Amino acid sequence: MTADVWLPIPPDEIEGLPEGPAYRHWDGEETYPADPADCAFYVVPYMKPPGVGVRPLPEMRSVRVVQTLSAGIDHVEPGLKHLPAGVRLCNARGVHEASTAELTLALILASLRGIPDFVRAQDRGEWLGGGFRPALADRTVLIVGYGSIGAAIEDRLVPFEVAPVVRVARSARATERGPVHPLTELPDLLPQADVVVLATPLTEATRSLVDATFLARMKDGALLVNVARGPVVDTKALLAELESGRLTAALDVTDPEPLPPGHPLWNAPGTVVSPHAGGPTSAFLPRAKRLLVDQLNRFVNREPLRNVILTTGA
């Protein structure tokens, strides 16, 4: 195989790449490393501004695989219309589960135990003692989007002695830990939950899923945690609940994103905001490299690829 492979990680830093392809390093720079028309396997640069990763797609007339290094593919979807039929789009399932699940637990614990209040008090040199705060123990946690990240979140919840975890996905199924409920049952499940975690991909079905009706079904004092995508939540509806003090929120993603200075979410009562920090940790690079080595060996040897989300023209 002599076709080009574009990688956002320098190829000499990835052990185990198969021989044959010509490896080109491109991480979103203005200048391309080679003619995009010769690229057969394209790995989309990670965590770049909107439009960067899809920019070469209209010129990639020979591409057969587009591989993201993110769990979500919504940032790539606008460029798919430029691709020939038969191109496989693969996501990074297996790369972000550990990091995203860690942050989810951190956000839940920080919100329930009042860590932001303690940090602000430390800045003032004030001992903020007294009073009881909610524990994660004995809380019912509802996970909306029970894929590999949702399952990894449950793995980390179990040692905290939570009340039964409630799982929701697009369709019902059984797991070793218990049933996964379909999205259609959400209205009946929401009032049971003390913590609602959003880990669903952004699709037309989940865009603005968390609207005023969804939020109204949540119990008083419940915590909403979003580690999915900002547009899964109707920001205006969420702000109304936060400003009333009925709900609290921990948001790793927002709509708009980045959250601009002066946006009311910054100062909404009971709200913790992290800057889309779920994926980029020290755990990312080794897992991303393992995924790429595996996928490229499969590609070169004409074996089935992992994590195929869709095939263009299908």
C-alpha cells in the first residue's frame, strides 16, 4: 500500500505502525503536508476550533477511512457530504472512557460536597465550617446515554455506595448490571434521580433533549451533570431552573462553547463549569496511539475496522 495516511500525532512517536503507507503529520496547520487527494486514511486533529478538521475533506477524493480521536462525531458531520460513497467514519471508543468518567465523578463530588465554596473561602482566608452537605452515598444516579462512557461512569460510581444506578439509552437492552431503559421512559425515571448525568452523543434526537419539560420532571434539589455536548441542553431553560435555585448543575460542556465572558452561566447559583476538560488528560495519548496502531494494521491487512459509526452513501 502506497496511499497516504494523515496523522495528528507525529508518526515517529507511534510504535507499531504498519509498513506500507506514507505517513504524513498534520495537526490542523494552514499548510497541508501533502496533496489531500492522495490521502486514504485521515485521522482528524483533536480539540481544534470548529471547521479545522473538516477543511481538507472536500479535496480528499481517495479517502477510505476518516478516524476521529473523539467519542463524538458531530464536529466532522458537516464535511461528510463532500466525501465519496463508501468512506467509513470511525470514532474513538475506548480512548476517552477513563478520563471522562473520572471528571464526571469529580464534578459530582465537587458539586455535592461544596468544593467550589471551600476554594473561594480559601482565597479569602475563611474557614467555611458548619452544616451538613449532601453525600454521593445513597443517591440515585440516572445516566442518560449508556454507551461505553456511561458504563465507565457506573464502574466508578459503584464504590461510592450509590443507590441503584438507572441507565438510559436510545433503546432498551439488558446488561450484567441491570436493565437499560429506552429514552421513551425518561419522563417516568427523572423524578427518581438525585443526580442526572448526560453522556449521550449529540444527534438530532438528543439536541435540546434537556428542555424545560425534561428539567421540570427532575426532583427539587437534583444535580444535572453534562459531560456530553452543550447543545444536548437548552441553556435558557437550564438557566431558569438554576436561577430559581431549584436545581444545580455541573457542566463540562456548554452551549455556546467556549462560554463567553459575561455569560449568565458563569455566575448561575449552584453551578460548576469546567472547560470541556473530560478528554484531554495524560490518559489520552497512550490510548489514542493504541487505537491508531490497531486501526491502521486492520486497514493495511484489509481486516474489519473497529468503531465504524457510519459509511457514506450507505
